[in-house]
Amino acid sequence: MALKVAIVGLPNVGKSTLFNALTQTAAAQAANYPFCTIEPNVGDVAVPEPRLDKLATLAGSKEIIPARINFVDVAGLVRGASKGEGLGNQFLANIRDCDAVAFVARCFQNDDVTHVEGRVDPLADLDIIETELMLADIDSLEKRIPNLEKRIRGGDKEGATTLRLLKLALEQLHAGRPAFTAKVEPEDQKAWRMLQLLTAKPALYVCNVDEAAAATGNALSAKVFERAAKDGAKSVVISAQIEAEIAQLGPAERAEFLETLGLVEPGLNRLIREAYALLGLQTYFTVGPKEARAWTIPIGATAPEGAGVIHTDFEKGFICAETIAYDDFVKFGGESAAAQAGKLRKEGKAYVVKDGDVMHFHFNV
């Protein structure tokens, strides 16, 4: 699954520094002036998964292949981006192509790092970004109405559904509310997603703090967390500068550095996992001597759908899935012992895959 999370924020809030740390590269130019990132940088990042390492050890797997997620470093938005200010139109298109948005909020004071608005106020920054995305959504939706009405006059039933949802979104947006606040019925969810609304995308608020606040956050990040709870979004505290330094260290040095900061793990691990959960994803595993691998599926996926992420033939010719829960696999020391203990189950087409299932598929094409 080619899943993308856009890293979005005003200029000089730490987006590119965060991206560099995520990808452990210097692919994104991090500099102290607006628009230093012109083209969106894309980083393919492994999802931290301690369970996979444990499974690989038990199975003697030669290779470990984690699940992955893409982060897109989008250049800084500014007030008026929806009208093309800065490089707005291009950047808004980059966001539209992503599945979720990570809003980076500047929660640190540093006179050496300029702020495009001349002050440090993360809530005001978020308001600017949200407003620009809402205005862009309004402009996009209103431009579609004439064509939709023409299609409906020609008897297009799908067009009628799209127009109804479009008006539902516009009702929220014109009232100053992002599209995610609209109540959308389950049967309309697919058509709703097809609208590609910027303000309907799942949101993660990333509070970029200084080193002293890396473990516990600060007063500014507390305000962002309160805003996230109100908006129904997820939030995480991270120090992008510290994470960039951690990313360059070896395992032993990294552990020692984290301990001095009062951190159990890098903040990036939390960020990646939160982004993964934000997209409504979960993981199942395939394990053997050759490789131990994590596979990404939506929460609620059935066994055939899970098989389909490996290969479409697996889903088309699905017969059954041999399944062992992760805890049972570990408790009994591997597949063979778990099976002897009666913990291996054969599941059919209706089985809903659980997070952490260790699976082997039988199929016939």
C-alpha cells in the first residue's frame, strides 16, 4: 500500500529538519528562510515494530522486512496560499495527493530562527493553515458544480450522489468548519473520499519543541494537544533538532543519548506509529526461515483482503488462512509448538484479520 503522509506547516517550523531525521538523510534542504523546500521530498520510512524482530528471532528468519509508510516534505504554506501566494497552488496539490496530513506546529522560542508571521503562536499557525486548506477546498468544490449539474441532467446517478456530498462539504466550509466535521453515512464514505478534500484528511498535530521539552512538552505544546482533542486529531511532541541528531548516532550511542533526555525511544518512533494508526492501519505477519515480514492492511480487512496485499492471485483464489495470534506464537516459541498446543486456526473468507496475526495463506488459481 503506497500510503503518504504530508508534512505541512508554515515556513521555519522545523518540517524539513523533521523530514531529514525521518529519512536519516539530508534529502530535504533545511535552511532558515522561507521556501527552501521547492519540490516535495518523499521519504520511504519503516514502521517501528518490535514484534517483527521477536518473530524473526523465533523463526530464524534470514531477512526482516518491516511495513513502510511515505512522508512527503511539503514546502511551507503562507497566508494566501489558497490564492497562489508563496508557492501555494503547487503545494496544495502536493497535499491533495496524500492520505493524511501531519501539521508541524512551532512550539519553541529561538530568536535566531525567524518566523514568517513575526511571532511564535502555534495555534495561530494552525489557524492559518486550516483556513488556507478550507479556502482551497471551497474553490475546488465550487468549480465542479456546473459539470456535475450537466451530468445529472443527462441521467448520471453517481453524479447526483457526488453533488449531494459536495453541497454537504460546502455547508461546513462556508460555516468556517473543516470538511471532516460533516456527518457522512457509511454508504457514502467511498464517494466522500473521491472528493479529495484537503480538510477531510486525517490529521496529526506534531509539536516541535526544544531539547528541554522533548520528553514532557511545554506550555505551547499543551495548547496544541488541547486543540487536537477538540478537533478529533492525534498529537505528538517531538524535538526535530534532537531527532536529527539521534538519527546520526549508532545504536549504543543512541540509547545513551535518549537516556540523558529522559526518553524511552526516539520521538520519531511515536510519530511514525501515530501516522500509521491515523490512517486506520494495522499489521499482520508472515514468518519463515527466509524472511519475517510485516504487511499493512486496513483495520477490519478480511482474510482474503489481507492475502491480496501479498498478491492479487492470493485473494482471487483464497481457500483459507492458517492463523496464530502473535502472543501465542511467542508464548509457545514458534509455529510448530503453537500448532501442537492447538493455537493454529484455519480461518475462512469471513475472518477479520486481527492486529499481530501470524498468517499463512492457502490459495488456488
